[in-house]
Amino acid sequence: MLKKYIVERNIADIGLSSSGELRELAEKSNKAIEQLGSGIEWHESFISNDKIYSVYIAEDENILREHGRISGLPVDQISQVDTIIDPTTATLGETKTVPKDTEIYDSIL
């Protein structure tokens, strides 16, 4: 069963990286994912001055830690996503519970 996770990586001055440096980082991540197989998907990452916040769909935290080891990227914190809210939550009062069935996953996110 795949779940959604946020992985926090502390990397000094990562926000100052050039597009070429970020491309290399993404290539390392993609190669690690290829080695690990179907138990992990990288959706996107958000970069601030000293941190990267990456969104993954994965089997468990262990495969995320293994991805970090293979890619050479630190894994400082892993948080499983249970519920998602957005601006419409304020008016509709609806939250989105992250489903356990990956076939319907993309249809609600």
C-alpha cells in the first residue's frame, strides 16, 4: 500500500543553487528511484534557502531513507500525509483524506 510523504532535507544554501546544480540533484534522485523500483514515486520538491521539502508516494519510510542513501541526499525528517486541505476547505468544509488505493490517488489530488 503506497502512502504520501513529505521528506525534509537540510542542505545549507541550497536556495542559492544554479539550475545546473539542481538538475544534477534531480538526476541523482531519479537514478536512485530507478534502482529502487515501483515502491517509490517523486512528485515534486520545494526549495527554500536551507531546506528541500519533497513530496513522495512510497511504500514506507524505509524506502525513502534508502532513496536518500543511494542518492546521497540527507533525510532529516519524514512526515506521512493523512489529510489535505486547500482554500475550498474554508467554504465547503471538505477535507481530503489520503486514500490507500493508489488507482484513485491522482483523481482527488
